[in-house]
Amino acid sequence: MFSDVGGLEILTLAVMAIIIFGPDKLPKLIQDTMGFIRKVRSFADNAKEDIRSELGPEFQDFEFEDLNPKTFVRKQLMGGQEDPLGLKDMKDSLDIRSVLDDKPAAPVNGRSGSVSFEKSAGPAPASSGAPLAAGERPPFDPDAT
């Protein structure tokens, strides 16, 4: 919540609090503020427990953080540690690093996940699988561009 507040800002706030409230009233003010924060937390925890008890036993594992749409979708799609849709396999098969490193990706459903870049544009010459000779231009297909 306050991750962007630096040490200088906290020091400035402390000096301002001492100047405004004085050194004799500041400890009492801090104590009252901490008591208020404890009461608010206690109220929120009691409200959460009341909601869980009213929802019934099937919602005992309900977490209010699950109401965040991002967390909800992740939990529903991933199902915890499981991967019922095979999303991890798809992600691994589409890994661009395996193509750049010339390493085959993990096979998905018995198929290789690596991408093959073969010449398929235009009329294929007799030696379509052979590499190009030095200075030879690759085939050009005007319909593909």
C-alpha cells in the first residue's frame, strides 16, 4: 500500500507530527490510532466470519480475495495446481525460445511443438528440401506478400 513512500517522506511526516501535536501528546495519539486500526480489523474479520457462516458449509473455503476477477479467472482456469485445459502444454509448444535455440519444444499430444520453416511458396524446384546455394535467391511468391 505504501511501497512508494521513502525514508525521507516518513522522517518528514514524523517531524511534522511532533511539531503539530507536540512531543507530549504524540504517544497518546499514536496509541489511539493503533487502537482504532485494531477495532476496524476486528470488525472486518468478524464480518467475514459472519458472511462465511451465513453462506453455509459449502463455502467454508471461500476467500474474499477470490472476488478479484483476475484471481477468480486464474483459479477457475487453472484449478489450483492442475491444468485441465492443457494450457501449460500449449504454452510450452509455442515457446519461441526453442525455435531460436534450434531445440525442439516439448511434444503436445504426440506431435512435435517446434515450428518448421520450409519453403512452400510458388512452384517448388526439383530440390525443394536442399538448402540454398551461396548467392541463390529464395523463391518469391507475389500472392503471399
